[in-house]
Amino acid sequence: MLDRFYMAASPAPLILLLLFLRYTGHLQGWGAWAAAPMIIPVIVLSGLMGVYGINRAARGPNRRHRVFLAGAATLSGSVAVWFIVEAMIRLF
């Protein structure tokens, strides 16, 4: 039951990121910078959901279930991973 809810909610961080990017795309000047802290909860949610999904996938009852949970973990954690990679690119 909880795994089904997790799989259904796994696209939420990606959808929230797309909505945020659409919202900030309409802002001009310093408006996008002022709205930037709104993305932090999305990144944290993505990281937490990704870690939780990996944990659930490792404990799955059978191979098929583990594959679906790993896919959901990849989808939900992709936002956090993308921001980490983007930060590393800008750092070096």
C-alpha cells in the first residue's frame, strides 16, 4: 500500500520543478532571484524521496517490485541529482 502511494507520488518533485521554472520564467529582473528560495523545499523533497525509494527498492519482496521502486526512486531523486551535478559543473 505504501509502495503504491510512493510510486504514484514519485513524479511530484519533477512536476514541482517544472512548475517553478515556468513561474520564474515569467519574472523579470530581480524577481527570479527573489523567488529562488522557493526551490529549496523541492530539492529537499526530491532528495528525501530518492533516498526513501532506494531503501524501499533494496527491501522489495520480488525482482519486479524492486525494479518498479528503483524506477520511481530514480524519477523522484532526479531533481536533487540534477542540482548536485549542476553545482559541480559551476564549481569546476
